[in-house]
Amino acid sequence: MIVWVASFPRSGNTFFRILLHRLYQVPTYVVYDVDGVADQIGTDLMDFRPRPGTFDQLRTSSEVFFIKTHRQRSDPLVSERDRAICLVRDGRDCVVSWARLRTAHHVDQPDYETLFAAEARAIITRQSGGTAHWGQNVLSWRQSTAPDPIWIRYDDLIVDPLDTVRAAVAATDNAERHHDAAAGLPALAPRARRRPSGATRLRLHRSHCHRLVRRVTWSP
């Protein structure tokens, strides 16, 4: 069985995978040939492993395979019957965070603000590629057919990580397959989420991204 851990970049996917492994001792996988995050921080934190078979083989297995993807729901590797846990974060915060990451090597350059703005604009307006822009990505999962995705707000994941992950796993009807190891974890104090500066958010608020945020609003 495949459970996709889906999100637009910079929405808490890595944090979720780390918690998933720490709570239930399960490995995680990625849809990609290479896990760039695991290459940077190591494989142990989230027990990243190469996929042990084809997607069809994993799909028909009695085991549960949690697979990260930043791609849209229309990705041909995703089957209509696959379950998905979708992490969603305010699109403006995603754009700022991703643009900062992608321009970090230019931070000391005098034209950094210009480079950052160009990168943010490209992320907001991109129409193609597996990830597309924030609105396309989130809507593709929002408009998917049964089984409905399990939605996790980034805010909830940061404030109450353990219970948020537990609830998501329980909603996939797989909680009984995994032993909850929370008793062996250090206490996680509630955290306030980091937000971009007011000036940066105001510029994005008035952008195309803000209109997409309004389209993908749902009731708690």
C-alpha cells in the first residue's frame, strides 16, 4: 500500500517524515530517484531508504510505504486508489521560504534583493513542471477523487507535532500496524511558526499568490 506524503515545497514534509519515523519506526521513501534532503541531512533522521520495488509492487503489497512527493496529483505515478497525506502551508510563506533557500548562495551579493524577488516571482508564476505553482499543486490534491486526502495544516504540525502525526496515520486506517514510540521521545514544546517580514509578506499579499490562497480556502 502506498501513502503519499504530498506537499508543495517548504510545507513541513521533512519534519513530518522525521516525526513519522521517530513515532512509528517506519522508513520513508521519495518519488524521485534521489532524495536531496537526505543527501544534506543524512538518512538516519527519517530512515530514508531506496524504494524496494516498483510503484505497482509497493501498491499491491500488504506493507505500508510512505512516499514523499512535491508533484501534483496528476502525476502518472499516482493511482486513483492511493491514499495521501497532504501538508499545506500558507502559499506566501512557502514562496518566501523556497526563494530564500534557492538564493541562499547569493545572500552576500549587493543585488540579493533583486535576485530574491526574481526567484519568488518565478516560483509564484510557474505553470509547468511536476510541482507547478502553489495554487495548481494544492488544488490538484484538493480536487482529487476518493479516497479523499488527509489534510495537515503546517500550523498544526508545528504547534502540536506528535498528535498531528498520530491523527494523520490513524486516518489512513494504519495506526494499528505501527507501535507508537512517543514515550521514548523528548518532550516537544509548542513552537510559534516563523513568518517572513511584514514588508515581504505585503508584497506577496498583493501578488498573484494571494489570489491563489483565496481559492484554496476550506473550513477547519
